[in-house]
Amino acid sequence: MAQATPFDTPDTPRSGGQSFDAPVPRRWWALAATCFGLFMALLDVTIVNVALPTIGDDLNASFADLQWIINAYALALAVLFVTAGRLGDIFGRKRIFMIGLGLFSLGSLLCALAGSIQLGTLAPIDVLIGARALQGIGGSIMLPLSLAIISNTFYGRERGAAIGIYGGVTGLATAIGPLVGGILVEKVSWQSIFYLNVPIGAIGILLTAWAVRESRDEQAPRSVDVFGLVTLTITLFCLVLALIQANDADKGWTSPYILILFAISAIALIIFVVGELRLRNPMVDPRIFLIPSYTGAAIVAFAISAGLFSLFFFLTLYLQNFLGFSALDAGIRFLPLSGLVLVTAPLAGVLTHRLGAKPILFVGMAVLTIAVLLMTRISPTDTQTDWLVLLPAFVLGGLGSGLVNPPIADVAVGTLPRDRAGMASGVNGVCRQLGIAFGIALLGAVLSSQYNSAVHDKVSALQFDHVPAAQQASIKQSIIHGIQQAGTFAGSTGFRHLPPQYAQFANQPNFPAIQQIVQQAFIDGLVDILRIAAVILAVGALAALLLVRKRDMLEHAPGEELVASVGG
């Protein structure tokens, strides 16, 4: 028997059928239009990773810059995800969806032009990061509204078929991202991964204008939670900024600047939670976390993003910079990790309805924990043939990820009344994107810290022949400072491709020893963050085991759970 939730009223639907209206003209074209937006937004979650090394070389980007290329998109997507759905309910889903398509296409065009246009005093890499944020804003609009449009366009059995197609596009976009990115970067240019979105977006806008009927929710609150939007944005931005900049040579974890950022983030979070509890129509009602199963699903969603999906960023550096694979070769090698999701996801959906979400979530997260631990077998002496050490981990990772995603979505919307499904799915999408942003920032901070520490210790232990003892300390300090300034990104290449300002390192008589030091430091740091990622995944498995309960589940119509699976 389903247990009452903090949001139940006497009229809360505990089960129910669908309403059946007359078929909507051009409804299948409307489905195609929404799938255009969905495909672009989700493709850009994974397609960019394999382009990062090339972008870094072309735009002279630092390790922190590369982190922001991913995090600018993820953060914009996260903080606006719930608000965008509310805007569609108020002003019309078709109208707002078209605005999202336009913003995403404009952001994509600016990304592609980042290296060749001048916007004030901004460096090209800053233009790219800003354009990625604009893409994220567009994506945050398209993802929640695409399924809302489908739900208001199809009825009965046709709705199930439409949602099935929609789910297939979701899996396909995520699976082929690394491969498509690799092909475009190697055969065309890194800019082409962004140019690709412009014609697709234009077609999507025209198709939406022609085929999609306007819809809105007349019962929806007529206000937008600006307070929640602002305080959540401040919380997340300051936290991620502090994590990324904590290892800068002129700052450090204990510097006043970093501590102030952490303090602002913590204060803003407290204000956000207290304020949302007092609002009549909050963006996120914190009381949804009083339901143990919902909290468990949210923790699992965060953990899989922070512990697995964020690793694409670091594994790309290993495959391309350290082992020397091209973008296409790296994309092909990512296929087991990204593509095998399509194998186990349908099975997970069936098993979830038969066995419940808890065992599937626990097994899936346990498999992912083992997969990431297997990745720690990489070593500083690896050559290209040694990438095979990752293959078992990639296979398990793909299979485990496919097991976890459907039950997360099922629990997210299945534990709240139907009139709260929008918030339930929105917060679940937020948890997924926050996991990616937090994972990249935290693991990147640890990697940089371990790298800098190892470089300092190992260079300090070097002995320079024919150099007076009195001068050795200053020379070593100069080398240490130069290596740390060059950054983890340059170190991941073993200094094969040094930025021009650090080309003098190649003339050092101890340059081969320095190369060996930076390679060792990078791999040792990478192994450390893989272990941390495995711990994050294990926490997710534990949360599934302890918090997810079958008695928290309400009865909903089949297919509604898919709304919670987008955006991640």
C-alpha cells in the first residue's frame, strides 16, 4: 500500500488513467521538432569532451579553463532547469521552447566563432566559456519543455509510443556524442561540433512554429521564484569557482579569497533553503527531501554524475594527451562506456517494475564502483596498447550506467503526487547537472593539488650536474614554479606540446627527467581521483540500499518517469 507523502491532499491521485482528446494535427512532426532540441542539448553534454585537448591547444587554455567549458554549461542547465518549466507553463510552452532553441543555436554559433571574434577585452577562451553558458540556458529550456509538449500533444497509446521514441533519442544522443565529436574534430575542426547545432536549431525552430500547438497550464502559479533562482545561482557559482581556483599559484585553499567564496556559498545555501520553505510557490520545495526514497534517488543521481560522468573530462586527457590518441580514436574507445547504456537501460526498466527500484539501483551503483576501481590500474609507463586495461572498466561502466538511470527516474516522479511531478523531475535533473559540475571541480582540484605537490617533491630531489650547490635551490624553485604555472593540462602531455612561454624547459639538460616527473605526477593524481570517484559511487549505492523503499511509491501512468531522466 502506498504511503502518504508530505504533499498529499484528499484529492491527490493515487493511480489514474489518461485523458483522451482528439488527435492533434501534425503531432508526429511536433515530436520531431522536440527531438531536435533534445538531441542537441544532450549531445553537447558528451560531444565536447573529446574536443577539449584540441581546444586547449588552439586557444591556449589552462586546466581551469577546460573545466569551465564543461561547468559553464552544466551550471546554467542546473540552476534554470526548474524555472524554465514554470515559464513554459505561464507564457506558453511552444513560445518558450522556440526561445530555448534560438538561444542554444546562438550560443553554439558563438562557441564556434570564439577563436575568431573580438568581444571587448575578453580572451577567446572567455568568449567560449560565456557562449557555453548561453548554450546551457537554451538547454535548460528545451529539456523540460520538450517532454511537456509531448505530453500535451499525444494521448493514450500514442503517448507511450512517442515517449519511447523520445527515450531512444535521449540514449542515442548520449551514446554517440564522443564518437561524433571525435569524427568532427579530426576530420573537420573543433569548431564544427558547434556549427553542427546551428542548422539543426534553425530546422527545429521552423518545425516547432509549424507543427507544435501552443499549450500552457492555466492553473500554474503566475509567478517565477526569482529569490530561489538568484540564491541557488550564487550558491553553486561560488562553490564551483572556489574549488576550481583553490589551486591557483596566487591563491591556495586557505587564502582569504577562497575562504570567502566558500563562506558566501554556504550562507547563500542557508538563505535559499530557509527562503524556499517560506514561499508559497518555491522553485524547489525542500520538504520533498523528507521522503526517504526521493532523497535516495537524488543522492544516486548526484553520485553517478559526480563519480562517473565527470570522469569523461579526465579520461579524455589520459587517452588523448597522455597516450597520444586522436580525438576520433578516443571517441571510439569511449563507445563501450557510452554506448552499452542502450543495452541494459530497457532491461533495467522491466526489472524495476518487477523487483522495485532498490535492488536495481544498488546493483548498478555497485557495478559502477567496481568499474571505476578497475580504472586505477593505469600507470605512468602506459603506451597506446595499454589502453586495453580500461576496457573491462568501460564495459562495466556502460552496463552499470544503463541499470541505474531508469530506476532513478522511476523513483523521482513515483514518490510524489502527479501535480508535483514537474518539480520532482526538475530537481532530479538539477542533481544530475550539479553532480557533473561538482565532480569536475572537486576532482580537478584534487588532481591539481596532488600534481603540484608531486612536482615540488620530485623536482626538489633532482640533482643538477655542473651546477654549484648554492644555485641549485633557486634553479629548482624556478623549474617548480614554471611547471606549476604551465598547469596540469600541459603536464598530461608529458610536456610534448609546451605552450610558447614555457618552451625554455625543452632546453634544460634535465628535460627528460622533468618529463618523467610530470607524467608520474599526472597519473598518480589521476589514480587518486579515480579512487575518490569510486567512494562517491559507493555512497550512492549505500543511499539506494538504506533510503529507497517500495512503500514510498505512488501509482502513476506508465511513461511518466521519463521526465526525470532528461538532462543527465
